[in-house]
Amino acid sequence: MKSLAAALVGSAALLAVAACSAGSGTSSGTSPGADQSLAIGLVAEPASLDFTTTDGAAIPQALLGNIYNGLVKQDETGKIVPDLAKSWTVSPDRKTYTFTLVDNAKFTNGQQFTADDAVFSIDRVKTAWTTSLKSAMDVVQTAKAVSPTELQVTLSKPSNDWLFRMTTRIGAMFSKTGVDKLATDPVGTGPYKFSEWKRGDSIVLQRNADYWGSKPYFGQVTLKYFKDPTALNNALLTGTINVIGTVQAPEALSQFTGNDKYQVIEGTTNGEVLLSFNNSRPVFKDIRVRQAIRSAINHQALMDTCWAGRGKLIGSMVPPTDPWYEDLTGIAPYDQAKAKSLLQAAGATGATLRLRLPTLPYATSCGQVVKSQLEQAGLKVQIDQLEFPAAWLTSVLKGGDYDMSIISHVEPRDLRQVFNAKYYTKYDDPTLKQYLDAADAGDEATQIAEMKKAARRISEQAAADWLFLLPNLIVADKNIQGLPKNAITESFDLSRLTR
Amino acid sequence: MLLRLIERTAVLLVSLAVSSVLVFGFLAVLPGDPARVALGVNASDEAVAELRRQFGLDRPLTTQYFDWLGGMLQGDFGLSYISKAPIGPQITDRFQVTLWLVVTSVVIALVVAAPAGTVMAARHRQLSGLALSALSQVGVAVPAFLAGILLIMVFAVKLGWLPANGWTPPAQDPGMFLRQLVLPALSLGLVQGAVLTRYVRSAVLDVLREDYLRTARAKGLRPFPALWRHGLRNAAVPVVTVLGLQLATLLIGAVVVERVFVIPGLGSLLLDGVSNRDLLVVQDVVMVLVVAVLVVNFLVDLLYVALDPRLRVTR
């Protein structure tokens, strides 16, 4: 499982808007609006509804938490909380998880959800899934149904990450008899059921009358897809939709901010915009060059220019919503003089670097700023653009034919995936691996402490530069409630929305 | 007449065959492996190879080409690489949408161009004719998508008279269908109308200089009735030619306009196919567009004969 996967095939980074539903959501106090419907505008239409065989962030955004439930999910603070599993225990050796499942959940094909379905879903990741994310399940040795409501999962080694991945699409629970037409007719236990997919236009979800939890407020939700950010804004301005799930052009926000009819929500996402380095290139083997590049960039000025000042400056691969977040922007403050002297010391002044950009709005605009700032420090930067996703994937991500690139990594908790020797960053660091392994195997306190060390390590080593964290920007009709401030999961949770 | 029909049909069939080779060939050399895009960035090479086998992408190109062509001839457009859904029904659905848009635009273009061009020609030395002429020049210079954006800004966002975007099938809600059709059809139709106006004007001008029109006037017909009875049919021949050519432009314009107005037509299917590297969809859609343009040109050729009896006896 590599962290770009989710981002790339969709429209990187901008899809990560999501909510996390707390067990006692705001909707529980409101009577469901039986005839109320809601239309949400989003940016990238899924190519298929089957996230077991098709990559991209758009599919779980629409389906996870709405049509599918997992055993566990993340709440708004990032904590792992019960979903289809009422509770769970971990054995002292941290290798065996015993889940107690709810007994009243039904799939939309009429079948009861039992531990057998959970075993089926977990095993199926290894056998039938084809996307690269499936490797998150490799650590599972066996999954067995002790009783209809008791599931036991044994791991080959202790892994905190496994339980976390179970909150993502990897943990979605499928019906044993409902996986024949996943691409066009998904079957799950969630608060909504699939109603209609008008290709090229929208996906319609209906409230699941048999839902086992508290019923969602809206009887019908339409997810409407827009390729063009202006068309998306116009649709809200003219009342075609009620919510813009992901603002694509932050510079156009001003038409909503001054208007009483709308609310603008701004928070954080998991989308770290990286200026990535090909650490296998001789020039980047010298830490002074990497550090010089980090010092040469004025991050605040860059974010102001290329993303209208929206977003958050981060100094490492951790968003503020993760438990091990620390403000590390102080590790490489803007200092042109230091950058110049570092480059001089490394003998790299005047070196030419190829910055190969995907054709994505933030990459294109930030690329120019990066080029001008690095050239002030004495480097030469050649920019070329690669069509996204296909050409960029082939040349940069798969082929490693680049010196630097700019891309947002939107997958949650993706430090390990992004910074390793096999990934396109080619970052080979045994010390980092040691921290990460310790974090994965230890208890909660150990995990937090070790992850902090890991985050500090890549920042000090300048394994890449973190330009900024993409903001979660939502614009909606004033009366829509329950929209998430921070987008930290893969799903856009519809069950908490009310009017 | 028959000879001409046979000749045109032969040209049509050869053009179709050549263009199918070109469409297939260009897509075959396009970078970016569809199987890799479908499976995500770090899918194993084995998984990619397996998917290539499922799609039949591992077979020789000639086999793939003839399979594709044979399937198309039988109405089987294949399965999408990404969604695994049959492509044929999608193309049919989307084509209907685009057809509404294109046909409405042609009607608007004709409704604008025929009277405006005729008036411009008849009054080409007067101020009103010159003013119209200048206006049509502006129309020619504006691309359809810009016209669309401007129309949305004024009529949807500022005035709120019409929806900014979207599409509703006519059977579902005819009122909404019409309201949503107005702006996209206008942005395509007005621009094409402006282009067409120039051709109508020059065709009518040519006709006005003809001897038979002078004769008609000499018989005592007033200028417009003379033009109406004797001139317009002659002026129609070049205009029909241009209209046939414009249809290709309209189909391409529809691709862009569909995006501006978020219309699920053939154009947006094509764009989605390109960005998802769903190459079979792209291949099928492009081929359908090529067939549409070639067939329209074929029909235009036949229409000449209907319009101009002289062509029936040339051979």
C-alpha cells in the first residue's frame, strides 16, 4: 500500500474531504427529514464503484461510511471508535484482536451481517483485491468466526497500523452473497443504499430504512460531479447543489465569504503537498543540498501565491489531526543566505535540477514559485509538465525519471509509505525504519513517541520539502449542519448532515 | 445520378476504413498503460499483466484491431477497462444528449444566419448591413466556451433566469430539459450562426449579381420576392456545404461546451475516458464521431444533387 494511490487517479489531494461519524452523531437528536434531499458537488467522478479493483479517492469518498461500514472507524478527533464491532480486546502479545460485533446489522441484499461476513471480507482483500492498498492486510495471519458475533483476527506481528487501516476502505465489510456487481451495484450495511448512477453526472443514495444505527436525516443525497471548478461554484450560486464538498479554486472563495446565504468551513486535511526529491540522485545524496533547498523556500510566500494563502504550513509528514503531530516548521526556516552557503559547501551551486510537475492546479502554480526561489539561491531549475495521472505515474512515480516533483499525498498516516527506498522518493534510511517499526509494534504511548521521532527524523534529514498542507474548504448553504471542519478520513460522511 | 451515388459510397467506405486504422493506431502508441492506471500506482507487475491479459492487450495489435472492428460492426463496443461496464449503451445514452445539443445549435445557427446573412447581403452598402456584418465578425471571433461562460454569468448567476449547468432527460422533466438546454445551445448556436452568416452573405451576394436575378427584377419583381423565388435555392448550395463542415466543428465545440455546462454527453464521456486512460472508450467515441462526420458529409453530397438539378446530368 502506497500513499499516493488514493490521490493520484482521482484528482489528487482535493478529494480528501471527509467526516468521521461519532457514534452519537448530531443527527440523533433531530427527526429524520423524510422528504428532504441534499445535493453535494464534488470534483472527481469515480470511474467504477468497486474500490477493491479500481484505485482512486473518489470511490471511498462516496461509499465508505455511507454504503459500507467497517468494524471500526475514526471519530472527528482521529480516535479509533466502534462501528460494526461494538468493542474489541487486544491480547498481551498485541497479535490477537477479538472483536464483538453488533447483532442487528443487515446488508441491503437482506442478509444478516455476521462474523462470517467479516472473515470473508478480510480474507477477500488478500485473494480478490487488486489495488496496491491490499498489502495493508498482509500482516493478517488468520481471521476466524468464533460465534456469529465474535471475530478473532491473528496478526503475524504486532501492528498498530493494521487496526488503523481497518478504518479505511480496506476494512469495509462486504456480504458473502453481495460481491458480484461491486462496480455497478454495491451492497453494504451502511446508513445509505445505492440508488442510481448517472454516469458523467451524479450518484444518488437513498436512506437505508433497515439501517441498524440511528437513521440519517436526509432521505436522499445526490453526489454531483463537476470537472470544472467554475461550474461547481455556479451550481451552488444558482441553487443546483447545497454543498461544495471540496473547493477547487480557493482564489474564488471571495464570492461566498461575504454572502449571508453561505457558510465557508476551513480546516485541515491529510494532503501534504510535497516538493519531493529523488534521493537516489547523486546530487541529493548530499544532505547539505537537501537542506539548502528547504531553507531556500519561503513557504508562507509560496502558499500565499499559489493557494491563495489557504492551508497550513507543516514541517514534516504529519497533519495536525494525527496524535503525534508537532509543529516542526522551525527545523528549516526560510534563510536564503544559509541556503547559498550550504550549496557552496556542497559544491552544488549552479547545478541543474529537473522539476517534473503533474498537470494539477497546485503543482503548476507552486512549481513556478519554487523555481524562482531556488534560482535565487543559486540552483538552475528546469520545469516540465507531465499529464496527470497517466504520464506522471509512468515517468516519475514508476520510472523514477525525475529530480524533483510536486504532488500532494492525501492518504492518511502515510509517512512510512512515502519515505522508503522502494517508493519514488528512493529514501533509504535504516534509522527511520527502526523508529517506524517500534511505533507499529508498541503500545499507544510508544507509538506516539516513536512516530514523533520519525517525523522529526525525515524533517532534519530533509528527505523532502513540505510546501504546505492542503486545506479542507467547504462552502455550503447556511442552514446545512454537521459538515466536518477537518477532513481526516477517506469518506464523506453523509449520515451526520442535517438541515 | 446512380454513378455518383456509387462513387460517393465508395469514398465513404474507404474513408471509414482508413480512419478506423488511424484511430486504432494513434491510441495504440499513446503512452500510459491502461491496466496500470486502473490498478493504481503500486500494483504489482503480475497484477498488471493479469489485467492486460483480461483486456486482451497482450495479443498482437492486428488481432486486437480486427476484433475491435468486427465487434463494432456487430454493435459490440466492448467493455470499459475501468468500470467493466459495456460501452455501447453508454455511447447510445451520451450520443442522444449530444445530438439534442448539436441539432438545437444547428437550428439556432440557421435561424440566426439565414435572415441575418440575407439582410446583410441585400443591404451590403447600407449602414444596417455593415453594422450586422461587424456584429457577425465579433461572433466569429468568440469561442463557444467563452460565450458559454459569459451567458452563465449574465443569465444564470446575475439574473437567475436559467440554471447555470446540468442536464435533465426530456422524458423526465421537459420543462427543466428546455431550461437547461437554452444556454449551452445558444453558446454553440450563436457562434456557429455568426460563422454561417458570413457564408450566407457572400452566397447571397453572388446570387444578387447573377443575370437571372436581374431578369427577375426586370420582370417587375421587387428585390426580396425576387431573391426569395429565384435566388435562395442557388445560394443554398455553398451554405449547405459549409453547414456540413461546421457539423464537425459543432461536435468538437460540444466537447468543450459540455464541460462548461456539466452535460453528460459524448464529449464528457470522451474527456473522462482520456483522463482515466479508458482507451477503449476513447477509441469507440472517437470512431463514432468520425463516422458521424463522414456520414453527414456523405449526406451533404447527396443533398447537393437534390438542390442542384444540374449535378444530376453531369454524367
